Amino acid sequence: MADSEPIPTLTFDTLHEGAPVSIDGVRYEIRPLYALSLGGIKQIQRRATRITELMRLDPLPEAEEQELTRLLVETCAVILDAPAEVQAKLTDGQRVRICDAFIKLPA
């Protein structure tokens, strides 16, 4: 009976391929969590908590709506590999969908 190799506990790829997204016909990628720096991960975690709180408000007061927009812009700047001028054209609804797609990516 031959010795079999143990099954790896973790398997990693160092190529950081994210989820593709098309914006104005150009392909960009949503970075996977493992491709972010520790600082980026911490930023996402802090913002995600507040975004969730704000999304639950009904109605959403003007000041909180502005805060939510700012948080979505900042979050997409970290997770979406696209130039700033492309990101600036996104609507809040599109940013929410990008954040949702990021959350659904495998870790």
C-alpha cells in the first residue's frame, strides 16, 4: 500500500483574478478579498458595517445619504480595479451592486 500525500489544508493561487465587470463596454475586475492589503481589508470591514446600518434606515435622511454615497465611493475605490474617472461616473446603485458582487466572491 503506497503512502498517499495528505490533502492540503489551504490552497492558494498568487494570481489575483477577480470578478469581471463591464463598465461602458470596458472590462474591469472586482478585486477578491485575498488580493487586498491588510489595510484595505480593515477599511472594507469598517465601511461595510456602517453601510449596512445606513441601508437599513427608512427614510434615509439627507446627511446619512451623503455619508452612504461617500462610503460607497471609498469602498469601490478599494475593491474595483478601474481608473478614478471611470469610478466617478458610477451611480450609487451601481456601486451597491459592485459591493454586493464583492461580498459574494469566494474568499
